[in-house]
Amino acid sequence: MRDAYRDQLDSIRDDLVMMARLVREAVSEGTAALLEGDALRAESVISADAEIDALRIKLEEHSFELLSLQNPVAGDLRMLVASLRMVSEFERMGDLAVHIAKIARLRVPDVAVPDKVVPMIARMAAVAEVMIGKVEHIIANSDVAAAVELEEADQEMDKLRRNSFRELLGADWTHGVEPAVDIALLGRYYERIADHAVSIARRVVFLVTGEHPQYA
Amino acid sequence: MRDAYRDQLDSIRDDLVMMARLVREAVSEGTAALLEGDALRAESVISADAEIDALRIKLEEHSFELLSLQNPVAGDLRMLVASLRMVSEFERMGDLAVHIAKIARLRVPDVAVPDKVVPMIARMAAVAEVMIGKVEHIIANSDVAAAVELEEADQEMDKLRRNSFRELLGADWTHGVEPAVDIALLGRYYERIADHAVSIARRVVFLVTGEHPQYA
């Protein structure tokens, strides 16, 4: 009985890692759709979100079942409640990837992002993907040391976002209002994805160490 | 013993209502700061967010304590887990009010919102405040019927957001990039506040009825 219970806890962890992987793919594909103006790819990100939502429901039901039936003690209780909260965050990250794909779709056959801003957006996406990859690793291995790297990556994301505002509000900006609005919102979406990654990593650190992480 | 436990559950409910009220005030004050270009008022919204965060921590610790010590049965267990998730949503809503205040502060002594867009932003804020007020009522009274009104208000919010894009991407837009970017982000913040209000109301409906709400 006890073993079956541990297996179930492990399976929740595996599903969280899977959810992270699906979100990472959504961000990656949404960004590709955006930078290539690829409507089909954008559509497939939008429809694949149902898979993330289905996994959310599965994880919620499973976590709840264990909470109800097993009267878990402190550590497992914390883990199950944390997983319910992480699930909400992953779902939001998936939605944000959908928002990116929708901006791509809205501008097809054009590309929403002017050429000179492509490297900045591509970098934001790359940082976000690396961060989600680290979250997968942190959850799978309870590797709390890796959470520090996530905070560093988040600082790069903040800096990229500040740079993007400098670019689109600067005197050199010749692309007008529409791309500026798109880029401001895209920056917001990538930034929020990164914030959620940090938040999830902090939850794992708290689960493993019992301490809320403090970084200088 | 049993009565003390019920009192504690009631006190969690009261604190959730209080958290909603603080968030509503933050949205109201943040909007006033924005539309009047009032730096002091913006600062006070930004610093008052610590109060929301403190209430979040209090509620999390209290909910967790009850989860750990009382082995709550199905209904109470759901209520406590839901309250932990609602707390996260209220905290985010507070953060979004801070973002609104920060846009106000950034543009002082100017007003970020051009005159002709003021009514639209004021209406978004009013809809958001009404929605948060309804959430207070729904939580305080388990009044699930009122949740339908929230969905209607959310539809108005979506419509306002679409109109705002039409305005700032239209040929008549003469205010340039910076106010357009501000308004796109402000619209996003109010829309997210509204989304969280709907999400919280749905959680209450599910707690009370055991059914996930479906609205036509």
C-alpha cells in the first residue's frame, strides 16, 4: 500500500515534468511561428494547448485524490499542494505561448517582428526555453542548486525587456505603432513565462529545503 | 474543538474577502493615479502592496496549518486548497495594480493616457472594480448565482480591450508609439485582473456546487 502511494507521488512528479516539457515546446514552436510568420505552426501551438490543459486536469484530479484518500503528512502534503499550484502556473505559461502564436497568426503573411528586433525576441525566447528546461531538471531531480541559475536567467530576461522598450520608444524607431505594440506585448509574455519558471523553481526549493529562497 | 475549527475556516473566508477589498482599492487608486498623473498616489499603491503580500503569507500559513493539523474531509479540504490558489490570484491582481501605478509614475508630470482614451481606460477600471466587488460578495456569501454577472462583465472587458486596439492601431491615432504601448499594456493588466476575478468566482462555484461552471 505504502509503495503504491509512493509510486503515485512519483507519477505526479513525472506528469509535472511532462507538463513543463509541453510548455517548453509550445514556447519554442510559438516563437518559430512568430519569427517565420508561419500560420500553420501558429495553429498547431494553439490547438496543442488542449493537451496541456488535459494534463492539468489529470494532475489536479490525481493530486486531489491523494490529498483526500491518503491524509498525507507534512512533507507530502506540502508537495501535493505545491503541485496543484505549479499546475496552475504551467497552464498559464501554456496560455502565454498561445498568445505569442496568436500574434504570429494575426500578422500573417507578414512577420509581426521587424528584422532588427528579431535577435532580441529570439534571445528572449531562448532564455525562456532554457529556464523551462531548468525547471524540468529541478523538478525531476529535486536539484535546488540549479534554481540559482534560473534567477540569473531571469535577470537577463528583465534586461532584454528594458532594452526592448528603449528600442521601440527610441528616436530610431521607424516601424510605427503596430509592431511596437506587438513587441511590448510579446516582451510581457516572455517575461511572464520567465517569472512563472522562477516561481515554480522557488516552490521546489521550499519543498526540498523548507526555506524560502533568498538570492542576493 | 470542532467549533474552533469552524471559526478558523470562517476566518480564512474573512481574510479572503479582506484581500479582495485591498486589491479593489489598489486598482481604484492605481487608476486614479494613472488618470490624474498623481505620483504620490502611485507611490502609495506601490507601497501598499506589501499589505496584500503580508495577508497572502498569513492566509497561506493559516490554510496550511489547518490542512496539516485537522486532516480536513473532502469539502473542507477542497475549500482550503482552493483558498491557497485564490490567494495566489489575489496576489497577482495586486501586482497588476502596481504595474498600473508604475506606468502612472513613469509618465509624471504627464498623464500616460491621452484625453480621448481616458473614458475607455476609466471604463475598464470601473468594470474591473465591479468584478472584484462581486468576488468579495460571492466569497462572503457563497452566492454562486452572482458568478454569472461576473462572466457578463468579463465579456464587456474583452470588448473594451478589442476597442482599445482598434483605437490605437487606427488611422486616427496621432499620439505616437509611447502612449500606444502604455495603453496596450494597461489594457492587458485590466484584462488579467478581470480574468483572475472570473477564475476565483469559478473556484467558489465549484466549491459550493461541486460542478465546474459552464456558461453559454
